[in-house]
Amino acid sequence: MGRPERHDADYFPFYVKDGKTLFILESKYGLQGIGFFTNLMRFLTRQTDHHICIKDESDRLYFFAQIRCPEDLGTDMISLMVKTGKLDQELWLTSRVIVSQDLLDSLQDAYKNRNNPIIEISQIRLSYQLNPVSYQDNPITSPDKPQRKGKERKGKEIGEIKFPEWLPKDTWEAFIEMRK
């Protein structure tokens, strides 16, 4: 029996040379900015598939407690990291998902001897994609639940359906006969 698949990692590469994001965080927030950056990358590295959705209040509270940063300050730093491209903008703005393509790229080495590949950001996007048919502004059901149950429909005649003018009459009649 082999080892179970892992979708997390024990380390992430921390490069000595400052990148743009880390430089801006340090310039604006001092050591707290560096600490936030480091704790965020450590946190994402430990998470299954290296991302987290903090839309839910309990997840958000847990996340900021783990990062050891007040929510308002942490949200500002996340917004800055989104602006610099360190965190994925689309996932943050639509779903409050925190994920870094740079981190995923840097973890490739940790996955090279595994049977399972590291998740791709496109897969993460798919899992948080809004359903085009049903979403908050266009729900499938309304509060008054107009859907009918099967028993209520049984008494309705098929012939009550209006004949589509574009359909040949003999095709329509064959359809009605088949439905009876």
C-alpha cells in the first residue's frame, strides 16, 4: 500500500532578493508587512491545494488568526498583493479566494516525485466559478417556489400546449400522439 496523495507542502522557497510586492509591503507596513507576507505564504503552503476562500465569516476569522494580523490591516495588505499581481485578482474579487500563481510555480519542485500533480489555478477558478444559470442575482428558484410537483402536472392535457407555428403540423400531431 502506497502513501496517500498529498496536496500540501512542508516548505516554500523564500528568495533573498526582494520582489516588488514584498518591497512595497515592507515600505508601507514595515516588519508587519514582511511578517504578513511570510505567514500568508506559509499558510497557503500548508493548505490543501494551496488556496483558501475567506468569504465565510468563520473561515475569515480563522485565516486572520492564523496569519496573526487584524482583519482590516490584513485585508489592506491582500488588496495590495492583488494590485501587484502576487495574488490572483479574479478569484479574490469574485469569490474572496486567496491563491498565488507564483507560490504554485515555486512549489513545483515539491511535487516532482509525487503521483499527483500540483493543482493549476484554472482548476481552482473552475471550482469557484459562478453558475451562469443560477447565481445570486439570477437564482434558479424564487421565494414563492413556482415549480410544480409531478402529481400536479398529471391532470394537464398535452393538447393544451400551444402549437409552434414554425413546426410542420403533422410533426406536431405525431409528437402529441407519442406523448399520450
